Amino acid sequence: DTEVTQTPKHLVMGMTNKKSLKCEQHMGHRAMYWYKQKAKKPPELMFVYSYEKLSINESVPSRFSPECPNSSLLNLHLHALQPEDSALYLCASSQVGMGVGTPDGYTFGSGTRLTVV
Amino acid sequence: GENVEQHPSTLSVQEGDSAVIKCTYSDSASNYFPWYKQELGKRPQLIIDIRSNVGEKKDQRIAVTLNKTAKHFSLHITETQPEDSAVYFCAAPRGPILTGGGNKLTFGTGTQLKVEL
């Protein structure tokens, strides 16, 4: 399995709602990431998990709450979002560090297109 | 932190011609440089990458060159085809990728490549 699976593909939520985005990979990757991508812009890093521990939080507002229940799963819990949070949310996974002969790049999921109304 | 600049922002070529996209980075400790292709409405996909101990890498019609002294790297696509039309992102890590901690990639601003018939 060489894929990162994200659900749901599309999500519309109100500013008072609570929702969760889910990400799953079975490639044995021990680093997982959340990125946010606005239209015609590059992906922007939000969170990095390494060995199921949060290693980087890019000063993301607390209305975004990540969770890594195990080495295959990554969640992003959403609460009290703003319309400007509407974007494509991409999950990615990778090897941790650079090993000899190991692929280094991210594998991205297809993303969840979030609209906050 | 890492600053990655990418040029040009748009590139239009005739089918069969070559395309070159350039990126510069700021962190001299960066040691890994991937390129991603993102088609409209789809996820970014790794197309080629290079480590800092190598000056050039080729994969069929795609090549990447790295100049560590000048801190820039370039994507070369030869014999372009309509299916090469997409947005291309370069990326660089913030500092060297080491064991542990995940790979903290910063993306360039993207190049919209259009291959015309």
C-alpha cells in the first residue's frame, strides 16, 4: 500500500460546529504531517508528528487540534473555525530522517476540501 | 527558518520544447530538495528529488540540478508533453534532515507550467 487516505474529501461546516479530518497510511512511515493549502498557493506546514509525538506546531490557532492515535492514523479536530480557514487540508507521511536507500519524500493524501460558512 | 524562492511563476512552452524552473534556498544546512507536481484539484506528487551530496539526478525526461555554493536548484523537463501541464513546487527542509523530528519542508511559491500543442 503506497497511499495516504484522507476522509472526508469535502466538508462544509458552520462556525460553531465541531468536526474531524482523518488520515491513514500503511507504509510504515513514522512521520506524519498536516498542511494547509489555499488556492494558487503552496502548502503551508501546520503540524508534524514523529513517532506519534507532536514535534512541530507552526503556531497554529488552538481551534485546530491534531491527534495521532497510532503510527497509521492522524486526525485533525476542528472547532469554532472562521471562514478564512476554508482551504484544502493535506495530510502527508514520510520516513523519519534520511536513510541510505530510503525514499525521502512526502506522500500526500488527496486532501479534504474544507468550506467554513 | 528556510526561505525558498521559485521562478518563474508561470511558464508556457510548445510541446516538445524544454522547460526549466529554478529555486533558491536560504539555509545552507538544507540537505534534501524535492520537486512536486500538482495537477488541478489533485494532491502534490513527488516527481524527483536530490540530496545535497549529488549535483544532478535524472529520471527519463526529468532532471534536477543542484548548486550548493549558490544555493539554488533547478528542474529540467525535456520533450514536454501536454500532460506535463500542472503546477510545480520545489521544496527545501529547514535545516538538515536528521534522524527523528520529521522532514520540515518549506515549499516554493509554485510554477504554473502550460504545454501548448
